[in-house]
Amino acid sequence: MAVSLTIGQSIAISASGGTPGVFGWAVSPATGISPVATGTATTTGSLTFVKAGIYTLTYVVTNATIPLTCIGTVSVTATTTITVIDPLAVLNLRVLLGGAYNASTGLMRDDLRQNNLLPLTEPYSLSTLVGTSFTHKGGGGNESTTTSVLSTTGNNAIVDWVFVELRNPTSASVVVATHAALLQRDGDIVATDGVSPLTFSSGAGSYYVSVRHRNHLGVMTAAASALSSTAVTVDFTNPATTTYGSNAQQLISSTNKRVLWGGNADGNRTIIYQGSNNDVGWVLNQVQLDTGNPNALITYIATKYSTSDLDLNGQIISQGAGNDTQIIFLSELLHPDNAAFSIAYIVSEQVP
């Protein structure tokens, strides 16, 4: 007989026969079982398994009296294998968006939230972003939050939605599961309730972990991480966290924090200041084509939730003070691999 359970499930197993006799049972290994791992009744009662593993339940029944044809008591043994699996992968994640980051405060701006521009439902299922490799897998998609969550202020105020992926440990380009999650000003990524860590139902195991954003270049762990129902922390803001590829993030020396490269206005996983398919042109198009700009003025300021709002202040500015194109320019100019400081350099996302 074999039984399969998930962590936290309970089961009661009984034995019959051997009357009159003495029953005894024991589960091995004895750890991770509640309330007890041994007993003397014909039933184990309700046992709860809180740790993944393979357990063996052994029943031993011994005659109460010596049979006439025997010189001693006789025992009969029966065993059952109980396999307990961990169905969850739980993550505490941290990341910072370079376009929204303020090195003086060590926090990101939450202007989108303050100006009621943040959508209650994640944006990565929209047709405008699905075509830019944001494809939900493994039960992810259409996550939504509440106005109560978005009313939180301070360090835990919500900045924007991010796209979190678990990837195959032997083929990092294969996405196993996704979740759209909320990013707080201090860099914490939380579930849609605004406080909990992210929980994936893909099961415990080793995964590459990546965090991507609609107008910043994503980042991924350099190696697969062992995940389970016990939360694991991956802090992409910490320079000591090794990441996939070359210079996947920007180092802010004054705070010793890593931030995602900002400037990917068109969502094609590159940042281009000058040349074909450049992001500067995309920002300009979003300004000139805005419904509130009938004269297509290049100095017009569009107020909306858009990938062209690269500093996440709720405004798209192509020309003038505080314009979004300067983020594109600085990401190219400051990238360590752009030794020649070329404005035609292309910054590529380091996620396969």
C-alpha cells in the first residue's frame, strides 16, 4: 500500500486482524509528524505531515497468548509507504527600478499610485505587452489588487507591477511559472495583498528566478535556487547577488545598490538611444499621438500609465525639463560595456 500527500495534509490509517493481540505502529523517520509518530492502537488517529519526504508506517501485531502449536508469541508486520510532497515555492524578492530610484532617499517614487494611475489589474496580460515576451505560465496572469492596498503610504507604498518568473533549472530560457506582483518603494516585491511573499504552486524544486518590468530591463539569478514552502530571499538590490549575463543591472555607487536599467520604452528588451527602433522615437510617438494633443506638439506632456513614462512620475515628456529620453541616454552612456561612450550603443536585457 502506498499513500501520497502534500505538506500539511492529514491521514488516519487503521489495521485489523490479530485479535486477541497487541498492536504497535511507528512512522519512520519520526520528524515532521504531528501529534505523535508511534502508538499502540489499531488506528494511528489523524497524523499531519509538515515536512516533505518518504515515510514508512510499520504495523506490528503480536499474539496476546502463545498458540498451541508454537513455542512463543507470533508477530505479523505490515508496512505502508507515505510520500509527502511540497507543492509550493515561496519567494521574498527585492528589486529597484533605476528610472524611479532616488539615491538621496534610497527609495523609489510612487507617483503613479499617488495620482491614481496604477491599474488594479496587472498590465502584463494586456495585448500591448503580451507581444513583448510577457507571457504568463503555470497559473499566473490577471492578478489584481485593491484600492485599500494602493492606499498604503511610506516605504511600503506601491510603485508599480512587476513580472516574476520561475525558469527551468536545466534550460534557463524555459519559463515554468509566472506571477505579476506589486513592487514597494523600498524594493520589496509582495503579493497582491500588499504584504505576503510570492507563492508559486509549481512545487518545491530548483529554479532560475527572474524579475522583469514593462519599461526596464529584467534580471535573473546566475544559478538555479532551491525553493520550497519555506520562503527564500533573493535580493537583486544587493551587489553580492550574482546575476545572469554581463552587467545585468546598474550599480548606484552612492548607496551601493543595484537597480534595473531604465529606458526600454517599446518593451523589446533593449535600450536604444539612436538608430533603428530607438526608444527615443517611441517616447515622441506616445506624446504626439496622445488624444489630448491634437496638434501633435513635441513639448506636450501626456499624463497616463504608459511604458514611455520611464521615470514613473505619471507623465510622458519627450522634450523639456524632466524629459524621459534622458533616462535612455544615461543608461547607454553609463553602461560599463559601452567603453567608447557611444550613443549608438544598444543595452540588451540579460535574461535568455
